[in-house]
Amino acid sequence: MHQVVFVVYPGFELLDMAGPASVLNGANRALGQAGQAPFYEVALTSPAGGEIASSSGVSIQTSRLAGFRGCRIGTLLIVGAESGPLQAAMADPELRRVLPALSAKAGRFGSVCSGGIVLASLGLLDGCRVATHWDAYEPFRAHFPRVTVDPEALYVEDGRLWTSAGVTTGIDMALAMVGRDLDTAIAGEVAQRLILYARRPGHQSQFSPVLSAQARGDNPFADLIGWIQSNLGATLDVPALAGRAGLTERSFHRKFAAATGKTPAHFVETVRLDAARMLLSRGLSIKQVAAQVGLSPAARLSRLFEKRFGISPRTYREMHRIEG
């Protein structure tokens, strides 16, 4: 069996462990229903072992990390936490002593969310490309200049190293691992059981363009952005949007770009393409999707979609389709 060892510590983020573990259990369940033996064996560990409380107050029972020195580890993942627990983990002498050796012997190793900071503090990420939670990007860049951090990616695979951005992206990374270890059909079945609308590729941004825009403080265009999202089939050029905002075209273009970080045209195209992904995962035809998101004809949607995501709409639909 492929042993997956999760490393936790006091104050860890429960979902960083529970999400990926649920994916692995789902894969074993799918194999069982197909008459096959389970593939994954999950182990929960901590530096000292025993009962460990998560940040949410839920405690789990763990084995001592050092006890796995003689074991064959398929995957080793350390989970994330808020700053205080994370700093304590980085200073834990047992963790610092044992984790590098286990990471070196594991088939693959990595982190979920800010757990990558612990690996970086041990020099295990030097020269590597990684993903991390957007809130940990600046600390990563400031304290670990030898690590290349992708601030947009949901997860990154760099050789034996796998890292995910944060919380639910650990689920996406685990699904990718299942697809690699077993096959994409099983990964898709697990995603459907977990009610995920699609298996998100690692290069997908951590934020949708709408969330990114709305996260920029008191956005004066919040209402307009909501209207854009609900009217993707309408004419959404600068004259139309400026008129709706009650601004001159020049003033609107400047203020919208300042508020969202994107030009109006780029923002609208990105929202339309994100909506297209969702509709494709529901099994709609490319022609139907193009009409609904305002990117007709279908050839136009195909061209823009492949340029943005590196995959054709048809292939994306087959890979991510959700039945029902």
C-alpha cells in the first residue's frame, strides 16, 4: 500500500489534513466498489505523538513522527496553521530533527497551505518552485529568497515536491495525486462524491476575478461587477459599462483598472472564461456556452479558452464533466 503520512502540530488547520485525507479515503472506496484492494494507507503524526488539538478545537490522535523512520513512506505532507502555531512548529527541535530525513526518503513530500513555511525553514525548498496561501506569499518571499513562490497557483508539482496554496486547494492537490497514482476516472469519481464542480488544475488562480475585485476594500464598482457577472451575454464594452457607471469612458477605464487591477476588457474576458469553465463542466455544448457567456461564435470561445488555460474547451469538458 501507498502510505501517506500527515504531519500536524498544536493549532494546525484541520481542513488541511481532513480534506486531502477524505480524497484518499474516497479513492480507496472507489477501488473497493470496483473489487480492487485499497491503495492508500493514511497515518497521522506529530513531533511528540498523542492527542493534538487543531485551531478549531477538534483534537486528533497521532503517532510520533520519529516512529516512521523505518517505514516506507509514499507521501509525506505537513499541514498549515496561523502564524503563532506555525512559529512554534518551526522551532520544535523534534520536528527539525526528523522531518528532513523523512522528506528525503519519501516517494514524494510537500505541504498544504502555510505548512510549506516549515519546509522552507529547514532548507527543503531551496531552488524549488512552490505554491502557498496568498497570505503567506510576502513572508515567504522576504524570508526565503531561494524559493520561487507562485502566488497564483492552486498547487505546484516540482519533482518529488508537491505544495498547495491553502485549505481547500489541498483537496485539489490530493485529487491530482490520485489521478497520477491511479487514474483520472477515479479522481473524477471522488470529486463527484465530494460535490466538487470540477477538478481544478494547479495553474488556476487562487481567486476568481470577481472575488479578487471584491476583495480590494470598498470597491466602488461592486454593483457593476455583480451586474457584469449576471449579464455576460450583453454588450460589455467600455462605452456600455461607462454609461452604466455614469462616468466618461476615459474616467471609467482609469478608475476601474485602479479598483480591480485589470482593464475593463481583460476583466470581462476573464469573468466570461471562468463562467465558460463552469458551464462546460455541466456538459453544455461549446456553442451553447459561447452564447451564454458572450463569446460567440464557438470558434472565438475555443481560441480564447485555449490561449488562457492551455487546453481546448472540448477536452476540458470531457475531463471535468459532472453528471446529473
